[in-house]
Amino acid sequence: MPKISIYEQIIHDQVVAARAQALRVLYQVLADPDIIKRTYQHNLYPDIIVLDNKNNVLYLEEVATETSITEHERNRLWLGYTKLGYPFNLIVPKAKIAGAEKLIESLNVNKLYYYVLNHIDIKFRHVMI
């Protein structure tokens, strides 16, 4: 696991919270790491699990940081998420889109999103892959 700074961990947590809040308008969302670790199987803990109203998993999402767009993270986490049988979405910083696209070329990633932080909020955009 890449060593990330406290600042980067705070950004990560803010992005996860903002994404979960946006998704909760339409879905049930598990985004608390403790809840996910207690309820999710396979020893993989994505940042976000999106459920329908019958608690069926619709898709998984992982928020990457500036330092976690690496081949190691691809093999350690992303590859495993794609094999769980649910659509897997990856969310990366805007500056890391090209690196992420290269790393996910051979993976079955459902959607790639990027995020942009500004002083007011966090914006998410879909990247066509």
C-alpha cells in the first residue's frame, strides 16, 4: 500500500464522503470503512459500495489519490475488485487520468471518473474509456 500523507488521506476521505453523498440521492451507499469491513466479504474493502433498495450490490467504487495510481495498487486492489462479479468504477484525480487509463487498459473497469477539488466543493466527471 502506498504511504500517503495525512493531507492526502484527508483529501481521499473528503472525496469518498462527497461521492457517497451524491450517490445517496438515488441509492443506498456503504461508505464508512468500518461498516464495509464488517459487512463485506473477500478481504477487499472498496471505498464505496452502491446498493439497490433490496440491498443488492449494484457496483463498487474506489477513490484513488495522487500517489495511489500505481501498478502495485492496480494489482493489489483494482484487479481484485474487477473479479468480484460487480461493475467496478475507479475515481482518480484529474491530473492522473492518463496514468489511470494506461493502468486499467487490461482490466474490466466499468467506468472511470475524475475528481476536481475547489474551495467550494468536489466535482466528479465521467471519462470515456
